[in-house]
Amino acid sequence: MKLRLRYLTLSAVMITLCIFFAVHGVILAAPVFTGDAAADFTSPAVIKISDMAGDVGMPLPDFPAGTRSGWDMRTVYLEYDQAADTMYVGIDCIVICGDADNDGDPNTTGPILGKPVSQGGLGGKDVANFGAGESFGLLIDTNNDFAGGTGGFEVVIGVKNSDSLANIGAYAYTGNVGGQLRDTGWGAKLPNPVTLFAPTSATTPDLEFSIANFSTLPGFPVGQPIQSYKLQMAMGSIVDDGIGEDYAPDQLSPVEITPTPPPTVPATETPTTLPTDTPTVTPTVPAPTETATVAPTETPTALPTDTPTMLPPTSVPTTGADLSQINAAAVQQIPVISKLTANSQPAMAGQPTLLEIPAIHLSTAVETMGWQRMVDANGVAYSEWENIEFAAGWQKNSALPGSQGNVVLSGHNNIEGAVFRDLWKLTAGQQIHVYANNKAYTYLVDTVKLMPETNASADQRIQTAAFIRQSNDFRLTLVSCWPPNNNTHRVFVTAHLIRPSDQPMQAVMR
């Protein structure tokens, strides 16, 4: 999977979820774990976080159409026992949680996923007990300061990428939302005990665990009732080679939890006896009644109606992940997993749909790459490039193949199929074929440049951004991160058009 992102346009607004606890003194029993989260979490106080981002992707045609992965979450359930100060968590997966390739056993690699690359297979792994390469993490923004950007989460509960279920626990967290499937950001283990019900299996398909002393997690107010906080869940792997991971509710938008205390009823004077000569009169004002506990709802926060359309980003897309914690030799073997058919219809006539680079044996679909509105921690709106997985992304504000201008294609180098993993190996004079409207447009490589990204100066960032601007010539620019194990640079390949043709689209072996 290589930590691929979702292909859907992710909402930039928070989803608010109000939860009502212990109304009118009603004490609710803690869930009894059986390995079936939907059956175990049934009280009205349960928090339900639904997966809003769609199905987890499976490499095609390797897996039959319709195959579902054990990373595919349906719902995350949470129930807080205030008296015991314990949070109970259940993760309801579409199939057995952790069974990446859906072979019926989360602890073995099935024949489809495990078929060696030398034999045309994926060469992936389904590791036992969420071992090295597999992970899940529940992020908690205990002080509720996350606001549209990155960071802001103090705690992660689960299993980090380099551990296994034997080390499930609560950890300090300093990473970004949606980034918990890598070790980066996981800090010291916290003293709060995390107890797993059972490893997942055919008889206990869902993950269920409890977190003791929940209110003592760092960031919650000391000695005071828990105020509002935010949650976001992720599950996936970096060793299953092409299978997607999952996020709930999605990769960038946590849910806000607001515990509502029991209502305070003002004291009233009640006569000790009624006069014997006073007839009973039906009151004209209805007597107060108990309000039923409201089921959790997810209400998107609407954007202001006067918000102007965001201009496209001027920055270069981020097309890699920080894999510096992984052995460098293993990083070099990241397989290229590409799809040859786009998930969606072209946004406009004449846009590229297929890219072939014979020198690096690459053939991949090209999908439309737009941008979305984001808001930083200071409330300032900005635009951010959308993410494309297992394919190259055509920046929709760039030129069309064969036309005057700069055709800009971006692709990942170590995640989401790593389609541009070998981009830096190209040399001047090599051919690149871009297909649109069933025609092949051939470009010849002019330059391959590596530009610093980490700690780059202001002038260097201006030079970097210039690669994706429009031009007056007939140019193609390919963009990715470099190197595979830490992404400190960006690689830019520029090429010029030599000829269009009527050659039909033909895809080489990936």
C-alpha cells in the first residue's frame, strides 16, 4: 500500500458530533467484548464514527473486482464509563480487521498478495498480529486545538508501524492528522493501560480494547470534567504493496466530541400537604418530561456563502512520505504499483489519460488533479493540491497534451503506488508518451533537476515553484519527491514535444 492517501476530495471542514452521557442519573453498563463491535456497542451513550471516505482500494486485476480488505473500516465505536474512567473502543471492519488481502486469516499472506514480483505478482505481506509494517492508531486532540491544518493531536492509541499487538498502548503524539500509520510522531508510551480483548480472527473479527484512566491523558484538564476533544482513526500497512489504508471519518477531518452534562434543575418549593378542600385541577402548563438521549449525528459545518473560489496552489505538490525510519535497503525495493484505467471520467476533453515512460518501464493512468480549500490554525484560507493514488495526476490548470503551454504531471515516489519512484533516473533524449483522445504525444527529455525542499531558501522555493508555471513553449513537466527514504528534495523532469500521432493507446507491463 505504501501509505497511500484517499483519492476522494477531502472535506476541509470539521464534523461536529455531540454525545450525551448519563442523562438524569441513568447508569449505563460498559460493553461486554465478544469480538463483534456492532453487537457489543449498543447503549445510547455510544459514540459512532463512520468511515466517510469509501472503500479501500485493491490492486486490479491482481484481486478480483469487489474484493474487500481487512483495513476497510465500517464504524469505530467508543463508549466512556465515567465512573470507572475507562474508554472502550471497538473497530468494526468490513472483513476481519488486519486481514489485508481477505484470504480469511489476518496472520498469513494469501497467494494473490504473496505472489513474487518476479512472477508478475505483488510480492506483498500480510503480517501476523499487526506486526512490523502494519498499524492502527486512534488520534485524540485532548485540548481540542486542531483547526483545519496539521498537528494538534496529543495522544495516539494503538500499534505503531514497527511494533505488534504485543505493544498496543497509549503514546504521546506530535505528528499530523492522518499520519499515524508511520512511526514518525509516535512518542513515549503513556502510563494509561490499554487492554486488548483478543487478536482478530474468524471468530473475533473486530478489534476491541479499553483505555484506563482516560481523563488523565495529557492535554485533558487536570482534576476537571473532560471538555470537548477530537478523534480520528486510521488503519493500514506499508508492506501489502498496493492495498489501500482507511481513515475514519476521513484522512483530514476528525470529529469533535462534546460530552453534555446532565441538566441542572432549579429547586422549587413544594407544599408538604394540599388543602383538603381544594379540588385537584389539571394544570394548564404541561409538566416537565424527560428528554430522550439524542443519538449522535454528524453535522458538517457549512463554508461561508461569500467565500471566493480558491486559486490553485503555487507550491509544488507533496508526493512522498517520510520513510526515514525504514531500512534504506528495503526502501529501495518499493514496488511500482500503477493502474491503467482512471477511477473517474476526464474533467475536460483532451486531457491526458495515460502516461508511458519506456526507459523506466512505467505505464500508468493519469487522473485529474485539482485543489481544495483549507484553513490554517489562524483561520486563513489557502488552497492545497488534491492527492492522486496509484496514478499520475494532471494539474487541471496546466496545458493539454500537444498544446502550447506546460503540461504538468505529479506522482508519488514512495507511497500510493510510487509511480514516479524512478523519475530521477531519466536522462536527456529519452522519450515520454502522453496519451489523450486516443492519440500519443511524444516528448523528449531535456533536463532532470533535483531541487532542495527541506530547509530550502526563499529563492530556492521560488525556483522550485517556477517548474509548474505555465509557459509559451510546448513543454511537459513531471514532478515527484526524492530520495525514496526521506524526500528532502523534489525532482523535476522537463521535456519538449516532438510529435503527436494517431498511435492507439498501448500499455506496457508495469
